[in-house]
Amino acid sequence: MKALIYFLIALAVGLIVYNSTFLDLENTLSGDSKTALIGILASSIVVVLMIILLMSRAISEKSQE
């Protein structure tokens, strides 16, 4: 399970980098730039959720000992 979480984090970071190549800073809310911004936001949320999951699993393992 831990390897899957790290894989998902790496995949989300890769998608952030990929979507940032389509981001146009002059027209942020139009066309492909809007889609890239949504993709960056969604990938960032995935990274945060996976880190929270890792922390909660570590706390759960320590509390069971």
C-alpha cells in the first residue's frame, strides 16, 4: 500500500509539471490554460491527500504498539 501511495504522489507531481507547460500566465482563465490550471489544482489536492494518508497510517501504527 505504501508503494502505491508513493507512486500516486509521483504521478501527481508529474502531472503538475506536465500541466504547467500548458499554463499561459497572461491569459490564465482562457482555453488550454484554464484546463491546465484545473489539472494543477486537482493534482495538488491528490498530493496533499496522499501525504495526509501516509501520516495517518504512521500514527495508527504507532498507536497500536
